[in-house]
Amino acid sequence: MKPSKMIGGDYSLELNNIYHTGQVEPASCFQKLFGSVQTGLILKDITLEVRAGEVMAILGSKGSGKRALLEVIARRSKGLSRGQILLDGRPLTQAMFNQCCAYVGHRADLVPSLSVQQTLHYAANLSIGSQISGYVKDSRVRQVLADLALSQVARHSVEALTEGEYRRLVIGTQLVKDPVLLLLDEPTAGLDPLTTYLVVSMVSSHAKRRGRAVILTMEKPRSDVFPFLERVAYLCLGDLVYAGPTRMMLDYFRAVGFPCPEMENPLMYYLCLSTVDRRSRERFVESNAQIVALVEKFKMEGAPYRKSSAMSVLLGSPTGDHQSNSHPYPYSAQESSITQIGMTLYQRQFASTFGCSWQALFYLTARLIALPVAFLLIWMFYRDIKDYQTTFISRSGLLLTCITTTYLTSIFTTVYTFAPHRTRYYQENQDGTYNGPLFLISYFTFSLPLAFLTVAGSSAILYQLMKFNSWTELSLFAAVLLSCYLFAEQLVVAVMAISKNMYNTSVFCIYVVSVMIVLGSGMLRSYRGMSDWLSWITYATQTRYAGAYLTAQAFDGRRQYVGLPQSPRQNCTIPAADAFVCRYPDGDSYVNERYPPSVADPQINLVASFVFPVAAMVFNVLLYVAPLPSYIKAKFRE
């Protein structure tokens, strides 16, 4: 039986005696890698409940354990946890959470070139089961747009949204699948008072209308959000100071000797009461002793407040007073097919590149226009090159420039176009939406035709300059450059699996490519004068094969290079010509000087040039399958 079918219309989330141990101090990369981080008890005996149709706020200062509690509920916490988490009376597993519930982190990165409506549309197609019709999905998208007051900006690009609109859109990407439990980590942090009020009121309206449970964390709650919170929990250094209905909170604290002063924000007042005062040693000791007393007091007297069933007796009202829920199961109850998810990822790639926003125009320019423009500049620089023996070096420089430009353009294009989708993948993968290989296959399927078009168009610009005799020669020239373009793309994809910073990724990839060009291309230094150990190393560089093939294609067997003068003033056909100066009687002589016969085999070089991007692609698929350290993935999500 699927987890979603276990959820009834009037359900509850129960936490019983939750303890969690995790990292308590910042750690270096080496400590995280080898697992030597300092850990401690973060959550201590947490017991609470929230029912369908209710909004619970978890309040506490920084470091109190709010985010850790959400991650424990979402089954995403790193560390040891014990206790019982029940959803509708059944243990809440990670698979069950991913299918029926949703978690919205404090930070979420959306694809900036998509519109608001497109973002929700693709989120719906990724998360809602394939058995649900497209009409129902579109209706759900329109409903979420209206519920979150985003209808007026539905066609605006994500990059043009205000902070409040962006935050509501992030919430909407999870609301679109109508989860039975929604966890929100600091949804109002950094927002102005009006936007904070709108966000909380909209979430509360959704919970009551759809009969869904919502748990959100707040660090500085305002008094105007008090009516929207059915329940509240105060945390201090992992201890529970209070957890129960907000309308009973004042009575409870008054009963234990801490009444809220008139004209005071009760949420903020009791938050300060639950926070250790660190302004002086005396205040620290006094406030800490007071909080310890409050924690012990609630452990002894707070049982009736934690449970809805017990509290309903005290309040004289039946449980589950929310509106009748006509949708007991979330839209994500049915699993999406791999084909649907793959097509959705491909369509999202297409829409993000061929959209109407400035960011989409930049992506399109980078993918299709940047390399032809660079090759046009190369043509303008080399167009006056003459046929002399001295210009063999210049023609070799032309080939070197083509290879280098192809590598660099591919690096910069991939860094800027792949980064937002990479970050989005890490966040959606945590929700169990899709896996790494499916993400990469959809990305490569989209990028390969564009790479082919931009390389083919760029190569055609140099048709006359390269003195090709047929379109077949041009096709082979373009094929080798395409292999270089694809290999650089795969290199960036591999590095960006662990590196978040685009600048650092670019610098590293440029450094790797530069070493390959200097060492293996044979255009900057001849293989004839290379030591054996360096020659063996070049077997691991793509430039060894690409450079040798392009050089052989440009010079071998060219009749126009036979018997050329050394320069306009030096004729090499007379008997008195200097043999050292006139050492290139034909193009083959130049190739033989740069490459030994074992390096210049054209068939091997052509095939080997494509082996590198294919092998890199396979490596990337394995890399995105491999369980990377959690701290590497965390930097894309926090």
C-alpha cells in the first residue's frame, strides 16, 4: 500500500520523546570529510502534536534547535535521532515524507530565466503523479498563483521578482502538490512587516481550506501573526519550554508565574523569556536557571497542552475543528513516471534558454552566438595570412587559437548555464523528485544539439581561411572542435558537482585546459624534443589527439604548400638556398618536425578525441550517483 493512501482526512503529526545528536560547532573541510566533527545533544525529549488544518510556529533564538527539529521531522537530519514520529498514527518514513509532505528551506534557488507560471508548471509536472491529468495540474497551478497573490506577476521572470514575491513562489513550488504536511524554515526572515503578514496569512488560509498541517519556524514573531497560529512551541538550546495551543499559552505562563504585560507582544515576550541572556555573566546564570526551571515545570505540567485530544477536553471543543477536507490525499500520491520527469526536465531546460527574459537571452547568446562571434574575430585577425614557410607557425597558431577558444567558450557557457539547474537539482533531489543520472541525461540531450550548431556555424566561418578542399574536410575539422567543446562541458559539469562558486570552477577548469594545451597539443612545443615521461603523460590529454589531427589535416598532402618561398625576399627553389631557413619544402615536413609518426595517425586521433567526452560523460553519471559527503550537498541547499 502506498504511503499516501494511509493518510486520512483528519490526521495528526505526533512527536514523542525526540532526541537528536548532531554537529554543535563549525568544522573544517578535513574534519567533515573524516567525520571528526564535534557533536552534542541538540534536541532533548521533544514531544508535541499538530493536527490537520492547524499552523504551528516553532519559536526560539538562533541555535535553539528549530531547523534541527524540522530536519528530524523531514528525515533529513545528519546524526543520531531517537524517538517516535507518527503521521496519522503510522511511523513517518523518509519515503512517506517525500511523497506526502513538503519541506521549504530557508534558502531555495529557482531557475532565474523562467517565468513564475513556468516555475510552478514544471514543479507540478515533476511532483504530481502522471495519472493526474494535465488539466488538473494547470488548475492547481492557477489556484496556487491566486492563493499566493502571484497572478499579477505570473508572466514575470523569476529574476524580476521582489524578495516577498520570490519567497511566496518558493513556497508555491511545494504547495502545488498539496502536501498533507508543510514544513517552512524561516519563511519570513528578512521580509518587511506587511509581507510577513501576507505570507503567514496565506499559509494559514491554505491550511484551513485544504485541511493541511503546517509547521513553520520564526526567530522574531510579530504580534499581527498571532491570530493565524493555532499552536506554538518554544525551544531553548534543544529543550521545550512550551508546546500547545496559542490561546492557552497566556493562561499557562500566568499559572507558572509569568503573566504577559498588557500592550506587549505575547509571542515575542515569551520568546525573550525562553532565551538565555548573554549580556553579562550574572544575567546568563539567572536566565539559564529560570529557563531550566521552566523546562522542568513544563515536563511535569505540560502533558495536557501537548496533545490535541487532551486539550480539547479543557477547551470544551471537539478535535479537528477545521473545515471538512475534500482532498484527503495529496496530488503527489501517484508516482510520476521516469519518462514524464525526463521530459519535464528537458522542457524546463528549453524554456529557460528560449524564454523572453533577459537571463534567457543571455543563456541563448552564450550557447549559440558566443563561439561564432569569437571565430569571426579569429577570421578577422588571420584573414591576411600569406603562403610562406614562415607563416606555417602562424597557421599553427590559428589552429591553437581555434582549440583554445573552443575550450574557453565551452567552459564559460557551461558555468553560467549549468549552475542554476545544478543547484536546483540538489534541492529537488533531496525531495526525492528525481536522481542524478536522469538530470544529466536530460541536460546532455538538450545541450548536445546546441553544441553541434554553434561549433558547426563557427567552423564554417573559417572555411576559406583554412583552405579546405571539400565540405568533408570542414566536417572533420568541426567534429574535432565539437569533441573539445563537449569535453570542456563535461569537465565543468564534473567540477560543479562539488564546487558551488562559478568563479572558482572557471579558474580551475581553465587551469586544467591550459596544462593540456601546453603539454599535449604539440603546437607550443614539439613532441620531438619532449622527454619520455612527459610524452607518456600526454596520452591522458585530449589535446594530444585533437592537436595532432588538426595539424595533420591542415598541412599534410597540401599541394599549395609545396616549394613555398621562405619569405617574400627568400626564394627556396634556388640551389644556394639556406637549408636551415628553407627547411619546409612541403606541409608534411612541418608535421614531421612537430609530431613523430606514432602521434600523427589521423584515424586514431579522430576516434580518441571523442573518447574523452564520452568517458567524461560516463564518469559524471557515476559521480552524480555516488553518495557524496553530506557537507558538499549541504552548501547547495543552505
